[in-house]
Amino acid sequence: MASIGKDTVLVVLQLTGANDYLNTVIPYTNPLYRDNRPNVGIPEDKVLPIDDELGFHPNMGPVKKLWDEGRMAIIHGIGYENSPRSHFRSMDIWHTCEPNRVGTEGWVGRVIRDLDPTSENVLKGVNFGQGLPRAMVLRGVPVTSVSSLESYGMLSEVPGITEEQERAQVLERFSRMYSPAIGRGPVMDYLAQTGQNVLKGADALKIAPQKYSSTVEYADTPVAKYLKSIAQVYLADLGAQVLYTQHGSFDTHFNQTPMHNKLWIDVGRAIGDFFDDLKEHDAGDNLIMMLFTEFGRRVHDNGTGTDHGAGGVAFVIGNRVKGGHYSEYPSLKPEDLQQGDLAPNYDFRGFYSTVVERWLGLDPAPIVGGHFEQLDFI
Amino acid sequence: MPGRDDMALMAHLMRRAGFGASREELEARVAKGYEATVEELLHPETQPEVDVNILYRYFPNLEGPLAPVQAQTNWVYRMINTRSPLQEKMCLFWHQLFATGNSKIDNPPEVLQQIAMFRRHGLGRFPELLVELAKNPAMIYWLDNNGNHKGAINENWGRELLELFSMGVGNYSEDDIKEASRAFTGWTIGQKIPRNPLGRFYWSFEYRPEDHDDGEKVFLGHRGRFNGDDIVNIVVQQPATARFLARHLYNFFVADEVQVPSWNITPPKDPQAIQTLVRAYNESNYDIRAVLRALLLSDFFKNARFARVKSPAELVISTVRLAGNFGPPRPGYQELAFECAYQGQELLNPPSVESWHTGQEWIDGGALVRRVNFAAKLLGDTTLPGIRTIVNQLKDRGNLSPAEFVDQCLDLIGPIQVSEDTRAELQAQAEEGGELRWGTKRQASASEHRVGVMLALIAASRDYQFA
């Protein structure tokens, strides 16, 4: 059994672009849903029913399976006050826990700092994708970002250096060029340290795909590839505790139906593959996956799609998650809407706090900037 | 034949005042002379402008209100193709200082308009630039001056003007901020055209006299019915402004200082250098060109070799220029803009009005991997035009000993300087292959390969992170 905070692992799957709450967890028997979604409403016979009020999007089969097994929590009406309904601003708010000012420190960065205060393991937090999400940025906290696990490392793309032997020799040379030498000054020393950390991280990560074997065949989609890399790193037992990736774009202003369909085929399948993989390795007890998006979408559709909203939905999936509904589905009644959008009733920082305290064993207040109501999904 | 020292100095100038220069360009500039080159750099109007007709023929959507998020691509193209590199470097400088982020503006072409304004006014007088900035629609929206009303002020612009854009913390009072904010009431933007259905349109500055508080104000000890321009005129006269601007220019062009938030408690690295720049600022009636002239001609500048960590934009653009595989319109410019973002500098979108943290703080594990891999991938590719040129120049020098091989590579790639430890490793690498020969086809092919590897190692070195 995993020791909370020592071995427990968090996977964050960010749905970028504002996933449509109403068509993901569908109030399919509510007449207001039908009235407001004349064009993009999901037909009742296509919905995957959870109960006689709510159901999942038709392409969320693999996710529903996890729900049926009691391993999935749905956090309803999540958000924060006065949503600016701007992607960038809202995503920044989710990343920095600063709804009222521009923040530059990421909450995951703080988590990594608190999990590994002396930065012993450069793989404590790993992002899979290009660049680094602001959520993971915190000055002084080393974080690894991998765009492709198979080719991660220094000097991995030099056209002339293709042979294994030469590559190894050049890397050895590189490592010597990055040996800290006395009297070169703090910046050079810092560069040496950073370079060596990367080499260490790359060496460690290299074994992840090498050690890995599985009968699960992940789909050939970007999100499935990233989740597979996450699985490989997790299963390789490298001490990585927060693994972050994203998929998008969920910004379905136009042509929502085919777009949202495809998005959930891909994400649903990838999640299914991932948890099957963990199951096969009997490694599902130490990991939970959280899914979030920057806000939900407008209640009334705009003809072919939906525009930016406010209140949204988040999920947490894992063997140790107490499945079920948490918080409340916001009312669709016109008098209860905010500018035509679902009113959020649960602060996202409570969501983070729950995960940070109950799954990672850390004090959430300095990480999310205050005390927020936690839920019992862990 | 230009002397080694002259070439090294010119390379240093072109790295700092531009994005580096090829051997050919360096030789021409050395022939022209250092002072004459500085004058040319200070006068972009004497050089042909980037030919945007060619650019838009290939990329019709790269400018204008309907430009998509690829406004960054537009700027990257200009930085690579400019014949007035100092002008583009000043755009980067002002963008760093007056950091305005698309995350809030949500209108990349409009942010690009601000850069265009820096291109026009960035080498002129500081008060003119500040007034243009105060009227810039993106800046007004960014710092909420459109919410700054007579009788109900919003202090955001007033505060940042004093704190970040001119005087620096500790040189004014909260009351000064309030009075400055009052003076800028009425400086707003016209009604924006909604984004749907036709796309993003440019915004416009609007002055609303009925919303302007024209009452008497007391600002930095001066009393009067000040409007925004009056505030600017008072601000630019302040000794604190001269010192703050000088220190920013020093940090960008001479050597990395500590981070800006510590400037009010940490003295400058070279107080005399700051004094020199302050003097030029005051004696020229606050003319940026004059300050830059004093800077670029100074000994403290000439001697500050490799004293700055390259920003991602500098690293990407200068490496690409060296490799010579970009110039005319072609696919891939957008990816260069993304690369800057992945390395930590998303052009047109600094993380906040306090801007990017520069110097050592450009580097973290993630950024270092990308910087090394990006540069090594280009400089190690002997099929690229700029690298082919280097290979041929090496060939022309005949058979080279390992020491000469390393020496010549460092010379042709910059010239750049590296530390003894780096040189020792490069030398060890060269010795593995022995003499560099070109006599037979096989030798030439092997040598070409060795050149690629050597250049990749130089690109990967710690030293290459500096300019």
C-alpha cells in the first residue's frame, strides 16, 4: 500500500480550450438542456446514462467503465468567481491559483518544491509536451519537460551524429564540458549544475521505455502517446511524482459536434488504455489522474457550437478514489445563470487542496494560497 | 586583412547591437571602421527596410487585423532579415521593458502594432516614446487605463509608468501615483469591433476630454493642471529616470545585472558606466540615440565580452542567421517563433508587466535542453548554407593541426571566445581525429563530418549560452 506523499503519484491531464461541461456530463432528462441546445444537444438515445438524470458523452465509453467500477469522481460546478472567460487568463488562474492578479508561480511547481525541497530528483515533476506549462514553473525548482520520451536528451537531434558509439562519445564530451570548475563564477557553475541535472534525468528516463513491456496497444494519437510515456515513466519507478500533460483544443465555438466527438474518442480511449496498462502491471493503487479545463461553455448553443462559459466539470480517476458525484450540478434555470453561463459553486482551489493534502500529504494552504473546502473523493 | 582584435571587437558589437554577423559582413564593417559602423547602426533610416511585399505575397495573413496568432512570425522574419539590426534589438529592449502580454490583449496584431511603434520611436527621444506608449491601445488596455476615470481613478498605468517604465521603486510616493493617474484620465481606447464574425481589428486611441480630470495636481513637487504629457515631461527630467533607464540599457547591452526588483537595494555593477550614460541622457535632452552612442563607443562596453546570457530570441535568431537557412519566405518561420516560446520567451506575450527574468534566469533544465539541441542541430548540419561556407573556409586553410582546427572553428563561428576548460575539451575532441585533411575524397568527407561534430559541440557548450 502506497505511503501517502512518499510513493503516491499524481497525473494531471489538462483539457485545453474549455471542455463543454453540458455535453460531457449531460443532464439529458432536463427539458432546459434540450431547449438550450437545439443544435448541439446530444440525442437522448446516444447518451451513456449514469442515472436517470445525468449521462456521459457517447464517446466516453472507456471513462464510463471506470465510473461503473467506482473509480471516478465527478466534481460538479467547479470554477471561481468572476470568470473573465478568456482562455489565457483563465488558464493562468488555474495554473497559478491567482484569480485577482497576474501570478507567475505555478501550483505544481510549489508541490514539487514541497515534495523535494532539496531538489534531489530532477524527475520529481515531469511535463510531457512542448515547453513548460506555467503550472509547473517556480524559480529554483528543477522540472523536466519531455516532448518525446524516446529521443529525450542532450544533442539528440544533430544530423551528423547518428551512430550509437559516436553519440555516446559526444555525450561524454558534453558532460566533461559541463563539469563544474573552480573559479569560473556562479553563472558558469549554475550552467554546469543544470547541464549535469539534465544528463542525469535523461539517463534515468532512457531506461523507462527500455524496461517497459505491455500487451496494451495504445491508440496512435498524441494524447495516447503522452499517456503511454507517462505510464512508462511511472512504471520505471524513477521517483517521478507529478506527471503533467495536456490535450486540446476543446474550444468548440464552431462545428462542436464532430470536434467534441473526436476529442472524446481520443481522450476516452487514451484514458482507457492507460488504466488498462496500470491494471496489467498491478500498479494502479499508487496513482490518481485529475482532469480539468479552464471553464465550461455557454448553456445556449450558438448555432453550430458553444461559446465561453463559467462553471465547469473536473474528474479524478484512480483505484483509491471514492467514485461518485461531488458538489452540485449548477442550475440551468435562466434566473440562476451568470451571463448565460452555469454559475460555479465550488472553488477549484478546494479541488487542488484535496489532492495536495489527502493524496500527496502536503499542507495545501501555501500551495493554493488559502483554505478552501475539500471534498471526500480521497 | 583585418586584425584579429578588430574582428573580435566587431563581432562583439554585432552580437550586442544586432544578431551577429557573417565573416563577410564583419570584414566589410571592420574596413568601414568601428565608429562609422556604430553611426550606421544608430541610423536605421539610412538602410533599406525589410521588403514586406515579398513577405506578404507568400504569407498574406501575416499582417493586418485579420492576422492570426502568427504575429510573432512577422517579427521573427523581420529580425532575421533586417538591415538595421540595432533597430530590431531596440524593439526587443522596449518590449522587455514595457512588457505587454497577449494573454490579456488577446489580439496579436494589436500587440504587434506596439512593436511597430517601438520600431518607429525606439531610437528617438524618451519623452516622445513615453507619450506614444501612453496612447498605445494595447498598453491602455493592458494596464486598465480605459478604466481610469475622472472621479474614479484606476492607478495601474500611473503606478507602472513610475515603478517599471521610468523611475523605479522608491523614488515617488503613493500620492504621486494618484496624481499621475488623475492626469491620464480620458486617455482611453475607442469602442472595439467585436471579434466575431470577421476577425480581430485594430484598436484606436481616443482622448475623452469630458472624462479627463483637469484639476490642479501636485506631482513630484510640481504643481499644475497637468495632463498626461505634462507628467511625462516631469518624469523624464528626474535623476531617478536617467539612472533607471541607464541601468536597463546596461543590463540589455553591456552585462547582466541582478533582477530588477532588487535594483533599489543593490547598486549597479559599474556605477561609473551608469554615470556615463546618465550624462549622455541629460546632455542630449533625453535622446536615446545619444545614450546608445555613448554606450557603444565606451570602453566598458567594448570590454564586456560574453558578459550576458543570450535571451531565447537572441539565441534562436543569431543561430539561424549563422546557419543561413532562413532569409526569403519559406515554411518554418512560425516554428522559430514557437521555439523562442519553448525556450521561455514567448514573443508578444511576456508573463506579466514585470516581464521576463533575464540573465542566468533564462536557463533552467528545460530551457537548457532546448537551447543546446536547437543550436547543435543547426550548427552541426553541414548541408546548411552558412555551415557549408564555414566548411569551405576551413578547407581553404589547408591541412590543420587539431589546435588549429579548434582555433579556426571558433574564429569562423564568431569569432567567439571560450573558457580554457571548454577549449581543452574541444582540443581533446580534435586530437581524437588527428590532423584535419582534405586531400582525398575520403579525407574530405571524414573532415566535413568532424567539422559538423565540432561545431555542434561548440553550440552545445556553456560558453555558447553567452553573447
